[in-house]
Amino acid sequence: MTSTIQTVREIALEQPTAIRVFEQFGIDYCCGGRKPLAEACAAGNVEIDTVIAALETAAKKPAPDIENWVDKSLESLSTHIVATHHAYVKRELPRLAQLAQKVVNRHGSTKTELPVIAATLAQLDEELTQHLAKEETVLFPYVISLEQFASRGTDKPQGCFGTVANPIAMMTREHDAAGILMADIRRLSRNFTTPEDACPTFHAFYDGLREFEQDLHQHIHLENNILFPRAIELEASAS
């Protein structure tokens, strides 16, 4: 039975199928996941009983394509994040940038929000590109080496950042910044709602933005709520 005092993060960790419910109701389970469910529902102006009913229904029908990463190795989780979510970001942002340019050229003079959305997307692209590189070249290799040290007795990794909590704090702040930019895009696009006279490219652009937001939420959830806390705990126990 879901408790209203549980945080959204705790529910998402215990019940992976809850993620789709939270997406459905626009409840933040990644950057803002530390809010109790009742508070998160109130903030989103969503009836908590409706959300709880949806969570319980989802729990009875587990989705086969949702994997529970809580008990998997940090190496397998890091590999999954890079191969799935980082690869998606690198593939999708250039495509969205092309679509943005097309809809701005065609509709930007009358839909004045479009140039702002395009500029915000470009900022998100720049920040995420740097963010992913830092994770892939510094943080994730250190975490994997730390896990190997703890489980196999390999040489203890030496980081240039003191404790792993330091780069994790930076990555978390950058997640928050990316979340704010994505929320700005959602607001500017009126929840990715295309106008009646929208062309197919316009529809494809907003559909792509919606899908990108969903993937970003899942991506940040895996890092903020699973990978990062476990890495900090592992380092502390291995010291």
C-alpha cells in the first residue's frame, strides 16, 4: 500500500512501474523526487487518491520492459546509462535542433515562442554535452574502479576530486539546471501542444521534445536516486 508520506523517490525505487504513473500526472520523480507524495500531488494540483489508485493498478500489472536497477552492479548500471540514455541524448539533440530550425524558419514570425524554445534547447544541448563527457571520462570510470576495489580487491582508485561526493554534487546541480531548462521548454510550448495549423514538422518537433523530457527524467532518476547514493555509500564503506 502506497503511503502519502513516502517520498516520490522512495516510491519510484520500490516500484519501477510507478515511473510511468508519475510521468502521466507530471510528478517530478528525479530532481524533485525527495518530496512526500502528498506534497508533490498538491504542488501539481493532482488528486492524491487518483494517483494512489493509478500506482496500485500499475503495481498489479508490472511492465516487462522496466528493469529494476536497485540491486544491479554499479558497473552494469553505468554501462546501461551510457549505452541507453547518453546515446539517446547524443542522437536526439542534433535531430531536435534541425527540427527547431525548420519550425522557426517556417512559423517563428507568428509563433514567437519558437525562437525562444530553440535557443533554450541549444543551451540544454551545450550543457548536457559537457555534462555527459564529465560523467563518461571521470565519474563513471572512478565509480566502476571503486566497485572493483571493494568486490575484487583491485587497486584502490585515486580521484583528483577528494571524495566522490564532490563530483556527484556537481552532476546533481547540473541535473537540476537541465531540469529547469526542460521545464521552460514545456511551459513555452504549453505542454508540447501544437496549434491547429501546425505542419507535420511542427508536430514531430513537439513530439520529440516530449519524448526527450521523458527519457531525461528516467536518466536523471537512475543517477540521482540509485547510482549516486550507492557510490557515496560504497566509498564510505571501502575507506
